[in-house]
Amino acid sequence: MAYRDRWDPQRALAVAAALMRAPLKQVLSTLSEALGGLLAHDALVMLTGDCPKSATWSHGDRALTEAVTAAELAALAARVEVGTPWFDRARLAGARRPVLAVTSAPPGSAGALLAVLPTAGFRPKPEVPYVVQRLWDLATLRIVALWPAAAPVDQTAPWLASSERNRVVTDLTDAHAATLTALLGVLRDRDLDDGAARRTALDLSVSSLTELRSAAEGDGLPGEETAREAFGRLTDMLGLLSRYGDVELEFSGPAPEAAERLIPSVIAQTARTAARGTALAMLEQGGVGRIRVSWHVGDGELRTVVRDDGPGTLAGDALAVHRLTDRAAAVSGGLQVDAVPGWGTIVTLRLPLTAPERGRGDPLGALNRRELDVLEQLVRGQRNRMIAERLRISEHTVKFHVAKILRKLGVNSRGEAAALALAAGFPASLALTS
């Protein structure tokens, strides 16, 4: 039947009404039925940024829909502009095939992509993609309207995502601040000629970009580090402040007998970022010429002490220090500020090297196989995007699994979950199953 015969105004209104009445789980099937006389297809696949449980929904040939990955859909989404239909060949379900793709982002939505897999040999008429675009705009409006009434979801997932974003933003902010502080030191250094200053600024910029790229790509750390290795990373992290700044940094590493002791990477990383944040907060006071950073490993804790020779005006409730307190609390640690006007400030950070006791029995026994896979990646310091790539699942699914892990383990942060797992011998005991 011809396009104009099937899609008169009455037909178009009937389809729109059907989409606006469809239950959440039937939106794609309703859309598929509506497209039946317009675009012969084998499957519809949706990628959404709104659903906390699953990033992909589908309808149609299961052999196709089950083979389509979130990574393939994400790559396709990067090629499609919101509101502009796209028809070409793309890799879906492991092979390059013709695909009609449309995206829509109504108010209150993070956006959704629809990929239509046409029947072999079928090519839509020029006007068809625009009709599909308008239908998808209606469908996404319906989907967004139905999210709040959907089956109850784990509300920890969006909280977790927000908490992780805040932590990453804080770390990157401190990294930027350290770089800018060092660049200012280069500009103020009268002993450097123009050529040396340019080379130094380039060195700084490259170092900073390398660190930021590593953070953006989710580069992880091993599950454990020796105290010597962990402290070495700290001196590298703070090196820019002393090498190109006006402050003199002194370091006192762990005692020789504790240098090879293994420290959970989540604890070591918390200590490093807290030390850098503390140093930056001290420099903000002005009048600081020397900062001493020391690490002490023993008695079940990692103790980091940062001391300056400044005016002693750093308040314990200052914004920067409060942020550092939150970081320490996230891994069951604590932070103390002792400031004496005219004598300087001492900041002491205490972090546990083992997870707190949580009763007898296997603390990971409640986790299923997939949750253990995700937990293993958390122990290795991986972020959500890298976990999704390694396990071949979506970032939304990773967030959902992490939220479940935190609730089942009775902890409040990824760091606590990783510390608890290490104390239980995981991931060495990979034979654990639900």
C-alpha cells in the first residue's frame, strides 16, 4: 500500500493517540506496529540516558536485538544529531548493516536514540525518516512522562552517580589548581629566560594533560600498592608545586620496615588526593614557604601528616578542608586540623588499612556473579566507564550493580566496598558465587 494511502491525517492522529496511551513496556511495540506499513523492519533498539536500570531497550527479532551492544549504540549515537534522521550503514549486532537512526531529547530527558533495522533489501522513501523522527519525538515524550510511575527503582543509583561525579570533579579541580599554581611560579621566576620559561610551561602542560587524560579514560590502579610505590606517586603528584612554585616541599616516606607493606589502592589514592588538597588549601592562606608531608604506616592505619610554616589561619571548617574531611569519611577515615596563629598548621589524616568488622561469615556471600565481577573492578580502582567496557555492559548497568553492592555490603562508598572486599581476601577468592 502506498505511503500516502496509509498515512492520511486520520491515520497519523490514530498512531499518535496509540503512542500517547501505550504503557511504558509497550511503547516500542506500539511504535513498531505503527511503522509496519511505512518501513519494513526486523527490530527496533533504543539507547536511553534516563533509565537507571538499563540503557538499552528493544523489540523485534531477538537474534538481532540480543546481539546489539550498548557500545555499538553509543558509537551510532555520536553520528546522529538530535532532531535530524540518519540513514546509512553502521555496525550493529556485530556486522555492518543499513540502519535508520533518530534521536530526541525532550525536556527532562538525557536523550534517547532509536535504531531501526530495516528488512534486508528495503530502502525507505525520502520522506519516511522524517515521519519516524516525529513519531520518535512523541514516543520519547511518552517514555519520559511514564518514568516516575514505572516499577520502583533503586534510588541509590542516581545518588551514587552524583557522588562519583562530585569526587571526580573535586580531584580534577585540585589537579588544575596545582598546575596553575606551578605555572604562576614559572612566570614569577626571574632566573628563567624566555626560552627556558616556555620549555618549562610546555613541560607542565604536557604533565597536566597526561594526568587529566588518564582520569578521563578511567585508568585504574592495581588492587594494592606497596607503601613505597604509593608514596612515590604522592611525591610525583606534588612535585609540580615545589619544582616550579615558590614553596619548598619536604617529604618523609614510610619507615624502611613498612616500605613493602601492601596498602589498598583506594586508601592510597584517598591519601594522595587529600594531601594535595591540603597543600593547595595551605597555599591559599598566603605566606607559606615550606610544606612537609610525611607518611606513617602501622597499627592498622595509614597516617598522613601535612605541616606548613604559614600564618596558622587554616580553619577546620574551611571549604577545602571540609571537602577533604568528606573524602576521609568515605573510607571510614578521619582528618584533624591544628592551626596556631603565627606558628603554622598541621593537618593529620588517618585512614584504616583494613575494613571495619561487620560480623561473622562471608561478607560477600550475598553478591551474585555479576556483582562480584563489578566489585573486582572497584577493588582495582576502575571507574564506571572502564568497568562498562571491560564487562561489556552499559554505564547505567554498572551504576545499578554498584548501588546493589553498596546496599548488600552495608557500606556508603565505593572505597569502603573495595576495602571490605580486600579484607575478605577478594579478588583472590574468585570462586565465590551467589
